[in-house]
Amino acid sequence: MFNFIKSFRKQEDGAVTVDWVVLTAAIVGLGIAVITTVGRGATDQATGLAGTMSAVTVVEF
């Protein structure tokens, strides 16, 4: 039993898994933040463009 505990303490597989989970969570969080920011900006631009286009009068020849 003592040898099992010694070998268990030396294993680093769990630490690597935790590192990958934290890194993946950070990347996903950053992606969500970027998509939210870009989405708001795109919506604002589309709304402004729609307002500008609705105010334009088209002349037919």
C-alpha cells in the first residue's frame, strides 16, 4: 500500500489534464467575449446602415 501511495504521488497525468482543461476554458471564454463584442458592433453598424438607406430617395428615370 505504501508503494502505491508513493507511485501515485509521482504521477503527473492528472496535472496535465487540469492544465489542458484550464487552457481550453480560457480559450472558449475568450472566444465568447470576442464573438459578443463583434456581434454588438456588427448589429450597431447594420442598424446605422439601415437607417441611412431608408432615408435615401431613389429617383427613377
